[in-house]
Amino acid sequence: MPLIIFGACKDKFMPEIHFPQAGFLVVEGFINAGGGPTTITLTRAAKLDNIAVIPEPGAQVEVQSEDGAGFPLTELAGGKYSIDSVPAIPGQHYRLHIKTSNGKEYLSDLEEVKLSPLIDSVSWKAGTDELTIYVSTHDSQNKSLYYQWAFAETWKYNSAYDSKLAFDPTDSTVYNRLNDSLYTTCWSFNQSTDILIGSTANLSSDVEHEFPLTKISYSATNRLILRYSMLVTQTVLTKDWYEWKEKLKKNTEQLGSIFDPQPSETGGNIHCSSDPLETVVGFIGCSSQTQQRIFIDRSQVPTPKIFSGYELCELDIVPKNKPKLYQFFGTGYQIPIQPYVDIFGITVGYYASTTSCVDCRVKGGSPTQPDFWK
């Protein structure tokens, strides 16, 4: 008896959405209640699930308080609008007012001021293959409940070889490199992009203990090769703001499956007052932030080997004749490192390696030491 299998395709559901002719307005940022700058980014997207965005210039953006005070933001490049500080008062509510260059007006809902407690600690644990970094915090008054974290990473690394020499292509000569043009040591930077949120609303006390922020592999990154630093920023959210972040997290992490939340469900608390049917994406909350920085030295990480990124680097010897020197050094293919001498101490060539093994900037770092580095 033949086996008969019945199958059916499930179409992806796209709800009815009012697509504005100019594209969806996407509003990013928050009202900083801690005395720091408030920066709002306005962009346009042709569709809610389209990653291509276009900056929205020429808008008037203002933070408004419930008692009628207004704090206008200054337009910067790339659809960004900023103000150095907003004198937000705990207990009051604030919102964002936007008037775009085409005359349309948008308002976010009035949101209460949330104050972030101090971060208790940023800690880490070394595993067999990777290191995990955690954040812990608490609110003894049980008022915070909903948290978001972001982090900025900085790490120091050295190139495979320390070059003391440079090449002059005008006369094919090798000379001693000046100290200010040494590129052996660099610092790289990275900003977190994942939505890191946690809630203590269902716990008996407002304590978040060792929330995992990120994992750092020993074998796939050079972050821990010399010295590593992380600056953690903590923001307290309202319940509605947190739930919106949850939807956004699901959309950004899972979008593409027929069973996933649709992008239109993200919504937000921003509305077009001149066209109530228009969909606007974004949520503007009002909160202070707290920060804490940690450093991790290579000597603290109990693992025998950490990826450097220079495992395949090798030394070559380039003979001391002008055609060969120009062939290897004049094109930028290699950089001279130090003289190669014969048994009589005469320089007959130069040790050399590829630019990517000598100049640390090739891996994206900067030779300028950050001000906070210690």
C-alpha cells in the first residue's frame, strides 16, 4: 500500500499596515535624566523589515515636560539631534515632540523618570574555552525592576614584530624609524549591539545577580591577549519600555521564521498626531544611567594559550640590493624589521614581514592610548 503524505505551505502573515509615502519614521534614543546628553536619531525605512535606513534631516525635535517646559535639540549630521542635558525632575513625566521637514508632527507618550541604582559589580569567570562577563545590581527600594545594559570594550594588543626600520621608496634606502611612527601597540574598540535586558519583577527582591553580558573566546579573538577593559552602562526601564525591548529583541534575533513575531508588532509609544493611522517605530523613555569599568590582565586568565591573530606570521630575509628592497618594501607588501648581518657583522639584508604582521593598525586598532587606560 503506497504511503501518501499530505503537505501544505504556511504563508507568512503580514498585517494591514498604513505605509507612509516617505517611508516609516524610526525614532531611536531616550531622554537622559541623569544630566548627560540626550541624543535622538531619526531615520526612514521603506518597510519595517528593511535594514536600509535613510537619515531624516531638517526636523525640529524637542523634549517636553508635563508642566509645559520645552528643551529643543540641536541637529547634528546623519539624522541625529542632541542636547547637552535635560533638567529632568524625578516624579515628573516627559515626552518627545518631533516636527519633520514635511510638516508632520509626532509625539511620544509622557513617560515617568526612572533612576538607575548603582551597579554592584562587573565580574568575570574563566571557563575552559571562554571567559564570561557578568553584571550585578540591586535596588533596596524595589523600584527599578526592569533593566537594560550596554557595554563598550577596549583591548590592547601588539603586532607580531616590532619594527625599528622604515623604507624610503625615493632612493630605495632603509633608515631608522622615528618613535612617533612606531605601530607595534594598538587599542581596539567595540560596542555591544545585542539587546541585554533583565527583570526582577517576579522575584522576591529587586536583585539581579550575575546577569551574563558576553562571552569571550580564547581561540577566536585577541581581546584577552594583553589587557582588556569593559565599560558597562545600566539603564532602568518602565514596564512598557521593557516589554517593547522584549519585542524588539525577538524581532532582531529571530526575524525570518514564519513563527516569529512580525516587525509591525514592535510598534512603540510614538504616534503621528497629524495622521493617527501612520505607523511609527520607536519608544522614548526617560531614565538616568550608571556605569562601571573593569580591567582584565592576561596574567589573570588561567589558560595556556590565547589567540593573537598573528599565528601565521613569519620572518623573511630580503637581500640588501635596491631592486629587491623596492620589490618587497616599495610596494608596501613587507616592512623591514631589523638588519640581517653576516658572520663579520656586515648588514647584507633585512629581516622583514608582511605589513599585517608588523603594523598593528591593519587589524583595525589605533596606536593612541585611551585617556581612561591605566
